[in-house]
Amino acid sequence: MISANVNLRIHLFHAPGEARMNDSHIREIYRQSLEINCATFAAGEYGIAYQVLLVALQCGQRLRDLSFLSEVQRLAEKQSRYLDDHFPECEYSNKAALQRGNLGLFQTAAHQARTIVRTMRQPQR
């Protein structure tokens, strides 16, 4: 069982950008998010796995950590391929989504990660 060591109550009533969590807390949330993602994906809870992957993506973006973002992209692509190979009819698979004219959720997460990385690598103007 994963325990959250972050006391969220101390952060509930601050304006955005005011009294931000420190980077070590964000790194811990990132680590726990990937752990939960893998556990829920393995259990077939693909919707939950996707949502938790987005938490990890947000942590990587907040920290401006290209390695975190690249890991989220890699994991999203891997999970998308797994669904396409083993459960192509699953509502979260890219194959099923393409039939509806969309991208699968995990491909969408990978695309978001690529876009954030590309934006971060662009020189500031």
C-alpha cells in the first residue's frame, strides 16, 4: 500500500503561486504517481492509470524536468502499445479511438508530454 506523506490541508487555502510546495514534495508525488500508474494499469484499471499518469506529467512540467517528462512519454507510449496489441477493442486503446476519429488516451498523454518537452527546449524570447 502506498501512503501519501504530504499534508494537503496546509495547501488548500493559498492563492495559485503563493506558498508553493517544495520541489522534493513534487518529486515524491511524481514517483508515487508512476508507481500507482503501473499498479492500476497492471490491474486493468486503465482509466485510473491514465489519470494518474497525467499527475506525473503535471509534476514533470511543474519541475521543468525533461527526464521526468520523457519518462511519462515513454510509459504512455508503452501502455498504448500494450492496449493496442492485447486489447484493441478497449475504449482506451488507440485502435478503438482511431475508429472514433480520435487518439487513444495514452497516445494523447504521450503527445502532451512531447509538446511540453518541445516547448521547454525552445529558446525563450
